[in-house]
Amino acid sequence: MGEAEFGLVEGVLSTRAAWLEKHEVVEVEFDPEVVKYADLLKHAREHDCATVVYTRSDDQQKEAEAAVGKKALRSDKAVTPDKEPKYYLGKTHLKFVPMTEMQAMRVCGYLGKQRKDWNTLLSPSQLKLLEAVKAKPDAGWKDAIGKPLLEAWQAAQATAAGKKTEQEDEF
């Protein structure tokens, strides 16, 4: 839920569902020139995504304590990636369509909010590939979520053409 929520916030560059100290978390990379940390905290509280707020700097800790009190915890520990990144995206045929991190984050957010206009975020080539995936769902498509864009695109094109590639074996 949190990954989809933050994926729709202007200024958020990437999201990653993960685990930290036995808590499910969303690691958020953002542009502080576009969205302030305090605004992300407010968004998290408004959408019930601030059960615990892990901070990465003393400045973040101060702001988080002011916003959520004792729910703010300072940690420099590495997160453990979730087994189902981009959850809503991964439940559809879209998981086979190579996307940039930003596209995947936004599409996931649209799907999580049940927005029907998610297709406006994809290029004509991506939409064409999605139609090919839907037409041949058993063709051996590889999950493209989080994969390098060029390699995932080449593997998807090869699958669409009925060919096998070296990159395909790496997925």
C-alpha cells in the first residue's frame, strides 16, 4: 500500500518495498527541491503509512519526531527488499512490460488507486508489447520488474518473436 501511495507523489523519484527491523517499510528516494521531507511525512500520516518512520539522518529524525513522535526511529541498517516489489504492478500482465523505475512506480500507484488511466504513462511501444503479452500469455514472458530496461526490452522482444536470448536466461 505504501509503495503505491508514495508512487503518486510529485517529487518522489523511486520507491522500494522492503523490511527493516521486522517492519514492512517503503524506502523513498525524493527530490527535496520538489517535495519536502515534512510533506512526505504528512502524506504518510494521512494515508496510514506512518506506523513507524525510520530516518537516515539527524535532520530527518528531528522532523519525524515532530510529526510522529516516538514512531520515529533512527536507523542506518540496510533494508531487506520485499519479495513482491511493485505489488500492484506484479499482479497484472504489466509485470512483463519493461519500464523505467519512474514508470513502474507511477503505474503501480495508479493501479493501487484503481485509476483506469495508467496506460497514459506508457509509450506506444510498451502498449503494443502489452497487447502481445495478453495475446500470448503462455509464451514464456519474463518478469521485468526491477530489471535493467534494455536487457528486459530485448528479452521481451525476443519472446514476442518466439526467440530465445542470452539475457533471457539471466532473468
